[in-house]
Amino acid sequence: MNAFAQIFSTLDLVAVGVFLAAWTVHHFLSERSDKSLNVVMARRRREWMARMAGRDARMPDSITMQGLQNGTAFFASTSLIAVGGGLAALRASREAVDVFAALPLGIATTPQVYEAKVLGFCAIFVYAFFKFVWSYRLFNYCSILIVASPPPAMRDTREMEVAVERAARMNIEGGRHFNRGLRALFFVLAYLGWFVSPMVLIGASLIVFVVLYRRQFNSEPMRAAGFGED
């Protein structure tokens, strides 16, 4: 921590604090509030699994699960590529500092500061990668649980009730980790502002927070998902 404080200014530390606070607050609001789009969609996932129990042919459920897996696989691959790009950028720290100095924005930096910021950039994408990969596995497990569910003739049995609950919980967890990975990608866009200045990081963090907040709590998708109908 002392070494970190020696590299960065007080304003930099404040900016990072605002960035982390915005990310953390949005995380808890979107996952804990009953009025968030993520929580509403979690209920819809549970309804999906309940209706799956009454279908003889569960091909639509398998196709939907495949789509969810493909989406997580795409973002996992993208995150891994971004990590590779960030690590490659570390090898060109001197050149990057010269480029920033030549820009008409008055950006003053050092190789140490640049490298620390790039490492933070990579860390965010590593976090996102782990979230997407884990989400992919959870959706895979959910597919297995769907196939393992009893036939529709056993719909009103305790065995079917347990199977539906297992599949629903696995599906909801997969969606939760996927959303966490997406949240990291949104906030890494704000993080890029730090390469310009700490004030840009603060402004970008607040903008991303407001945009995501509106999408979670006051958007047309929120109403389309049936908020308030439960």
C-alpha cells in the first residue's frame, strides 16, 4: 500500500476509491434490491424451469441453454484476448509514455504509473474471465439438470419439485455470475478514463453507474420483464 501511495497522487487514490465504490454499490443494488431487473429476471428463470417440467419435448429449453452458453463463451474469449492485449501493452510502456506525452491533452505519466494502470486493467478482465467461465459451467450443469428432470407425468410429485428447484437455482446462479462479468466490462470502460486523468476516471465511473442504474431500475426492459406483476 505504501508503494502504491508513492506512485500515485492523492487525487488518483480518491479516483480509484470512487471507481470501486460505484462498482460495489451497483453490485449490491442490482443483486439485493427486489426492484432491480436482475432480480426480476431471476424470478422469470424460476418460472421457466417450472414450465419446463410440464413439457414432453424439452428441445426449446436445450436450445435456450445453448444460446446462454454461447453468449458466456463469447465474452470469456473476449476477456481473455483483452488480458493478452494488456500484457502485451506492458512491453511497450516506454513507447506508450511517449505517445501520451505527444497527445495535445497534457497527459503526464511515467512508465511505473502506466504499468500499474495496465495491470489494473488486466486484473479487471481476469475477474470478468473467471465470472464468464464459471457462468458457462453453471449453464452446462443446468442443462444436465433439465435433462435429468422426471417426465411430465410426474409433474406434481416431490421428485419433480426438487428437480425444478435444482435447475432453477443453477440457472439463476449462472445468470448472476454472467451479470457480474458484464458489470466488470462496463466498469472497465470507466477505468480507461484513468489513463487520461483521475478526474476523468471519477466522471466516467459516475456516468457508468448512472447508466447501469437506469437500466436496472428505470427502463423499458424492466417493465417488459413484468416488474410489479408478481
